[in-house]
Amino acid sequence: MLLSIGRRPRLADLYAEVEQARGDSFRADWRITDLIRHAEQCGAPSPGVICPDDGPEFTALEEQVRAALQRKPRKEPDLARRDRRVLCEGCAAHNPTTPDLS
């Protein structure tokens, strides 16, 4: 997941936008926003190739997603969420006592 976030940052940001708008999580045990923060702050491996996602296909996907966010959700947010999983021991990105650096 961390490599995917590094390779397709605009797509990861789009997932985060959906999470923020819907109040739901990417997975029941992890939020994509936590994974993005973890990748930035905790030394994730270099992604190697980065896909810029700057073509018309990605722009069309963004528009479709944002249009869908204007509609009523099909399910209740937080329906499947369980307790969050710690990403790594002592991870500053997930430690609730660590101030948010964003």
C-alpha cells in the first residue's frame, strides 16, 4: 500500500478526498489519510516509478468521483470500521499523543 501511495499520489489523494467527504475509511482497519501520513513521515521505501496521473482519463475519473460525492451515500459511513491498526511501533504518524504535523 505504501508503494502504491508513492507511485500514484493523486489517486491516493482522491481516495482521501472520498474518505473526508463520506466519513468512511479506505479499509475497515486503516484510513488512507493515515497511510499517506505514514508514507511521508516514517520512511516508506522509495516508490521508484511515479505515475503523474495528469492525463484526461484521470481528470475524467476525478470528475466522476466528485459528482458521485454530491449524491447521497449508499451505506452509512463507519458501518464496517473496526479499531484502527497501529501502522508501526512508535509511529509518529499514528501516535495519538503526537501533535498533527499537517
